Amino acid sequence: MQTIDWIQAAILGVLAVSVIVSSFFYIWHTKKLKDSVTAAIYSSLRRDEMELDKVMLYKSPELLRQCFIGSEYKDVDTNHYWIAQMVLNFFDNLCVQRKSIDKMAKGDWCKWERYILAVCACPIFAQVAKWGKGYYNEKLLEIVEKAQKGARNSSQS
């Protein structure tokens, strides 16, 4: 009888250790999986951002100059409105996901917000955002308004 008790205790000990080890492995694996998903999401966001920059650079260099350099031009092409809408759609998606982005990347939302502010200082973005007021996220509209106020203040200086 004592031999059986000793064997049962040994089996229970091995089972307890294996449960603990497998729990640690599960936690480690979950963290790695979360890191992989975060990296994939961020890679996708950066790729989309680069595609938008390419569209603005190659399809509408005047729009890009106006956004980042502040140069003005008179002719607003219809394509500029479509490009602005495409860019605002991307920014709207970022605003919807801002809490997740900030949580995933530990405060990285402020970098995206600065990028949105820089691009949306261009008046065409304010016009398109105004037309789509019921369509776009309130946070995006708030950022566009802030960008426009900053652009007006800097032009008055």
C-alpha cells in the first residue's frame, strides 16, 4: 500500500509540474502571437501610408507640395478631391483604431496624430472633411479642424 501511495504522489507531482510548465509555455506563446499580430497590423498601416504618399507624389505632386511645403496653387483638380477623400478615409480608419494603436505600440498614436495634422493643414482636406461630416469619425474632424487652425495661425504670422 505504501508503494502505491508513493507512486500516486510521484504521478501527481509530475502532473502538477507539467501543468505549470505548459501554462508558462501557453502564456509565452500567447505573447509571441500578440507580438506577431501587432507587427502585422503595423506593417499593414505603414504600407498603406507609403501607398498614399506615392499616390500623392506621382498622381498629384501639387497637392503634396501644398500639404508639406505650404506652397499654394490655384488649380484644384478633381483628382485632388478624390485623393483627399482616399487619404481621409485612411486617417478615419486610424482614428477608429486609435485606442488599439496606442495600446499596441505604447503611445504611438501621437506620431500618427502629428502625421494627420501635417497633411490636413492643406485646405482641400478641410473641404472634403466638411462635406463628409456625418461620414468621418469625430476624432478625425477634430484633428482636421485643429490642423486648419494651426495653418491659419501660421499664415497670419
